Amino acid sequence: MTTTSAPTPATPSRTRRVIAITLAVIAALVVAFFIFASLYADWLWYDQLGFSEVLLTQWVARVVMFVVGFLGMAVPVWLSIQLAYRLRPVYARLSSQLDRYQEVVEPLRRLAMWGIPIFFGFFAGFAASAQWETTWLWFNGVATDTTDPEFGLDTGFYMFAMPFWSSLVGFTSAVLLICLLVTALVSYLYGSVRIGQRELRISKSARIQLAVIAGLYLLVQGASLWLDRYKTLVEPGDRITGPGYTGVNAIIPGQTILAFAAVIVAILFFVTAVIGRWRYPLIATALLVVSAIVVGVGYPWVVNTFQVQPNRFALEEEYYQRNVDMTHEAYGVDSLDQEDFTAVTDVEAGQLRDDAATTAQVRIMDPAIISPNVRQLEQYRSYYQFADPLDVDRYDIDGVAQDTVVSVRELNLAQLGNAADWQNSAVVYTHGYGLVAAKGNDRTNEGDPVFLERGIPAAGFLSDQEDFQPRVYFGEYSPTYSIVGAPEGSEPVELDYPSGEDGSGETKTTFDGEGGPSLGNVFNRLIYALKFQAEQILFSDYVNEDSQILYDRNPRDRVQKAAPYLTLDNDAYPSVVDGRIVWIIDGYTLSANFPYSSTVSLTSAISDSSNPAPRFALDDINYIRNSVKATVDAYDGSVTLYAWDEEDPVLQSWQKVYPSTIKPISEMSADLISHVRYPTDLFKVQRTILGVYHVDDARSFYQSDNRWQTPNDPQEETQLQPPYYLTMQMPDQDQPTYSMFTSFIPAATAGNTRNVLMGYLAVDSNAGNEAGVKSDDYGKLRMLVIDAETTVPGPGQVQNTFNSDPQISAQINLLKQGQSEVLNGNLLTLPVGGGLLYVQPVFVQSSTGTKLPKLQKVLVSFGDDIAFEDTLNEALDTLFGGDSGADAGDTDVQPTPGATPAPTPEPTPTEPTTPAEPTDEYQAALQEAQQAMLDRQTALEAGDWAAYGEADERLTAAVEKLIELGDQ
């Protein structure tokens, strides 16, 4: 009998192994190069901007924290596995099932003993790397010189140290828990722990290891419980943030007891490691769990139910006052000036004489409406665009402050159509041109803006400045990237602006600044060809030794990358400062760990009709400061950060993390100081807080009978009304100043609210005009608390009055005749004439085709009286007995019949009157149309269809007559 041996398995050829290894190496190199290319591109960008320190700090911090996290997890887990294996019993009697487990595990033992620690180490490393900011902020934290009212600790402990210690305790707990699990698993697999016949046997070595790890875990839990005492000061409760009577007298003492109890149980585990008795620590652990339920849950419930609820205010008054005081401090509203205001509601001639300077600057050009108008008049080419809505600013012109509506003329490459190839998109169309500025308080006879700066090439009071630079390479709508720059003497290829008669020609230019990384060598071109997936960057002849690539061009994006610790205001606005167009951006430092300060959702506070859906990395906050003013040069993209609030402890800590990246306020020029303003988002957060915390004492806060809310926008009833900037004079001020304003109505209860004014808030937004010096009044919050006995209509009620008034409705319907639609502008509230004046511009535009809104009418209201005229000046005179005593900014406007679809008669503000004797044929036709509308409405309400038909015929005839006269 013969046997045939089994064939020897074929072994891979050497060539195949070499090829496989080579392909793996090449793949690894390709992946590594792509990673390197991304990192190197980031380095080039930061280095060119002058903020390479920011990127280097982040890289170093992330690497250090990854290593710490990796070693902090991997080393203890590896030691636990090694000890459990090496101290296993040599002659342990194992069950058949464990024998089978070992047969499976043994071939993989070496891999597992190293792989498991590395696996957990990587996860821990990445988790620790994500927490580098918490660690660096703790290490560089500063004292705030403000102490919490419960423990007497500096509030810097809560903002800087407590988050770090919480993260460290959580990380350590995870490490010990994993060590305990792997120790138990290895001990079981190799016989150190045996379970059988209702008996648990643990070897001495396993007992020591398990008991020590369990003891360490309980020590860490004791530290966590001790830390939880401080966390109660930043946790939202039933009525306030921070502990009340129950928290201070039951929860915090209970946590203290449990922390010491955890330490005692840990000591018992250490004793067990020595003497080998598990009974005591296990019984103690059970008692600890029971104690946690009794002391941590039961006792606080008893205190709250039988002591606090029957005597809430008497016991909680102190803690409510803590919440009020600390909330005021955290949101910067502790210096609020409140003034009781008994509003006048009657009107009389000359009532605005003392407020002439205020009425001269009332903004009737609504930046949210006139963007199509500006676009139509100033766009020139389809590849230009303007922001929508426009921005507001102010300039000093011949010694007089002028509020303006402004916007930058930027590119819109989407309009290039088939011409949007790589060359045009990246090399030719590289920048916008000029800034358009119009008076906020004036209009032309046709209802258009009155421009102070306009045109291509730029013309106006701004471009008259020496060395004015109108080109906009960095803006909110700039292309993804542009390649600019060329050797001196080269023929320009960048389109500067259309020129020649009717814009038939083109003027070319070459960028000569330092705005982006160099593409002067092949390697950099390769890097950016990979980054933007554009091989043209590598091969195009338009890329030369002097070329630069401009990208990340949005001003907010640039500031965010230069200062990643800031939360930026949603409204970056352009100004001309020292002859350059710059974007001004407000930066905030935030915290969610200020003791006893109430929490606010940034998304809810900042969302309104002008900004319906903001997003924030840190949404729920209880501390905010406008710590930084940032500028971005629209020509070269240079970013400059100024420490606006040098006393902010959060900013001071970040300055230690990123030294030399922020300049002091002393380096701000006078021109820049004159254009910075109080930031919109901060004001929105403060008005949200002041809706509840305008009270100073605990009793008013507890009774909650005077809570306010921001009214909804009359034009967007589901969104809050945004605040607005105006140059006005509050009752306690000597002269008008550039400020921001908002109003309050009673807070809704059970879904119902009264739309009457309860408060009026202003903040001084004028920073001054002296280099390096902030105005003393800047940021001053002033609140008018309106006397409850005087009923002042709120914005919603005033809008309803406008919409329902028969005289006004008749004229609005005339404006809507044909293919026209009426747009109501922003409803402004002004504290003038001893009361509160409402002003609303009314625009008319075509409902089809080119929509060009033109200001045609102005609605005004004071108390119960209203007026509706062609200009603000006429409306004020009509409202206040024929002479308001003041002149508005549109005094010289004389609308012509041909330019105005429906000139208005002079009705009594509140009641329909018999039409005045007509002065000409056009006026007679207009009054006939108005009377016919009123008669038609009356007939409709009475159900008299014959009279309705007759009135409708008269209305049609009158409208036809108006159209005929308007065309003459």
C-alpha cells in the first residue's frame, strides 16, 4: 500500500510580494502627500497673512494632547493586561470551556496584548486632542477679581479651571474603567478568577490588582462628586441658574458627604488588596449607592417639598438676588441707566422744536428694501452685485455727521454664463470695484437714494480722498480663488472696470499688494492644483513667478481663521478708513460657566427678521464680551485684531495662548475709531436678558409681573423686530449721538400679549474720533421705562392702525393700481417731542419685470394720531398741527405728479374728512378716486350693490383720468 503525500501549498512568488509591497508603499506615500499638501497649503496661507503662530500653536497643542491622551490610556491598559497575564496561576484547573477559549485566544495573544492598548489609545488620543483648547485655557487662565457668592472662589476657576478638571476626571474614570474590565477579562481567561459551583475564587495577584484599580476608580468618583459641588453654580435650575435654598442646604452638603464616603470606600478596597476580605468594600459600595439615593435625591426632595415650596421667597430671596447680580455682571448690563418716562401722547404745533437735530437724521431709506434700487442704478454690468440687505454706517462730511446706507460693488461670476471658463473665473474677473454710499435720511424727487459716493470709476466724497483704493479683492461674494500679480511692465489681464462711452471699453489692472501665498515655484503650484483640483494652476501661462493665489476671501472667514477662539458678529460691514475700504467685524469671547448667571441661547436671541437662522459652535452661554474689533483690508486681505475690551479675562487668557496676534486699542487710528460701532448681536443678547433682568431686586424678579419681550417685526410676524442704528438724542442726553435702539412690549402669557410699549432701550454706539481712545459714553445702555398708566401703542398696534385707517387704505390702494405693489419699510420708534414717534417709509415697485422700489410716502404716528405724506417733513408738519418745529432730512424734496403714482391730499390724521377744494385737474381726479373708494367700501359693508357698482364706475373713471394726466 502506498500513500500520496499532500501537495505543498504554493507560496507566492517573490515578484508578487514585491509588487504588493510596492503598491502599498506607493498608496501610503500618495495619501501622505495629500495630507502634507493640505497642511502645507494651510501653512502658506497663515504665513502670508502673518498669523503662522496661530497655526503652529494649534498643531503643537493637538499633537501634545494626542500623545498625552494616547499614553494616558494605552500605558495603563497595557500594564493591566501584562500584570494580569504574568501573574496568572501556572497550574490553574480550567474548565473545558475555558480551554477552548484559550485555544482561540492564544495565537492572537501577542497581537491583542499590544493591539488593545493601541486601539483604545488612538481613541483617547483623538478625544484628548479635541480638548486642547480647554487644557491650554486652564494653563493660561487669569484671575477675574470677581468671586462667586457661595464658595468665594474667583470666577476664573469656573471659566478656565473647572472645565479642565471635569475633562480630566472623566478621562481618568474612562481609563480606570477600561483597565478594570480588561483585568477582569484576562484574569478570567487564564484562571486567576474562577466561577463555579456557586463560588467565586480570585487569586491573590488578581485580588490585589482588581482591588487597587477599583479603589482608584472610587477615589476619582469622590473627586468628581467634590467637583460637582462647584458645577451646581452653573447649572440651570427651576427658576434660576445656580443653587437656591435646596441646592445650598441639601444638594451641596449631600455631594460633600458622598465625596468623603467614596474616599472611605476606596480605602476599604485598598485594605482588601492587603487582607483579602471583599465583604467590607462590597457592603460599603452598596451603602454608597443607597446613600446616593437618600442623600442625593430623597433629602433634597423633602427640603424642597416641605420647606421651600411653602416659603419660597422667604428662603430663596438671597439666591434670586445672586442670580440677578451675577447675570447683570456676565452680560455687561450692570451699568444700565433706567429712567421713568411718562410719555406724551397729545400733539401740538412746534412739538419737535427741541428735537430738530434728531429728526434731521431719521433714516427713511430702508437698507432691507432699496438693494434692488441700488443694484439697478449702480451695478453697471451683470457680473457685479450688491449685498442684500445693505449696510449702514456714518461719515463726517464738512463737520456734520451723516448717517449712510452703504454697500460694496462685488463680483457675481454666476452671471458670466458660458464665459465662466477657468481663465475668466480665476485670472480676469478677480475683484469688485468701489463702495456706494447714500444718505439714509434723504431721497430724490423720484424716490431714489441720494448718493454721496457712486459710479465707475468711483466718484464722490470718499474717492476724493488722497490715495483712495476702490478695488475689492476680499469681500463677502468674492470668487473661491483668483490668481493675481505679474512682473513689472507686463500687460495687465485683470478686468478693473468697464470704461469708455456707455461702458463699451474695459480698463485692466494688475494687483500689486501682498494678498495671498506665492505661486512663483512649481512646487507651490502643484500644492494648489491639488487643493483646488485645477490642473490649470500648474500649466497655465498666466501663472508666473510673481503670481499670488487669493482664497478664503470672505472677511469673516479670514478673521475666524486668524482668531479661532472668537465668535464673530453676523454683520461684517464695509467702511472707508484712511483711504482704504475695510471690513469691520466684531468678535466675542463667550463662556457657559459664569456662576449664577442665567443661560441664553445665542440662536434664539440673535435670530430676527434681518438674520433668521444664525448658527454657533457654542450656543447656550451665560457670559459674553465684545472683546475684539477686527478689520480686513478689502484690497490685500490683511487682518488686524484690536483688543477692544482689554479687561476681559477670557481675552487675556487667549492672548497668553496666542501672544503677539492682537494689537492694543492705542494703535487704532482716529478714522477707524469713528467707524466702529456697538455690535448688533451683542445688543440682541442684552435685550433678551433685559426682558427679564431689567429689574434690580429679587422680589420683582420673583413676582415676574413685569417681564418684557421684543416685539415681532410688523412685516415678518413670525420673526423679532431687529434693532436699528440712528443718530438720535435720548431724553437725558445733551445732543444726538449715533446709537442703536429697540423697544419692549409685555411678555406673552398663555399665548396672549398686549402690543403696547413698556420699555425703550438705547446704547451709545459712537466710539469717538480720537486715535487710540474709546469714548467714555460708548456702550452706555439707557432704558426708558414707560409709565404703565400711559398707553403707548407698540409696533404691531401702530402697523395695524396704519393698515386699517380708511384714508391711508384708500391711498395705498391707489398706489397698488396697475402692475404696482407697496412695500412697507422699517418701522422706527423715536423718543422725541416728549413721547414716542413712529416713522415708516412706504415704497412702490413694479410687481413684474424689473422691480425698482421707490420711496413714495412716509407714515408717521404719535399717540393716537397718524399722518401719511410724500415726505417725512410734510408728514411731521401734518401730524403736529401744520408745523412740527423741526425739519427732516428730506425737506427739499418736491415729488412731481409724473413721478408719484398717487400724490396725497391732506387728510386729518385720525378721521376721514370732506375732501378739500381741488386746486387743479389732477388733484380733483385724485380726490374723486379717493371719495369713490370710500363710497364703494361703505356700500360693500351695507350690502348696497347698486351703490357699489356706481361707486366702482366713478373709481374706474377717476383712475383712468389720473393715468391720462400722469402721462402728460
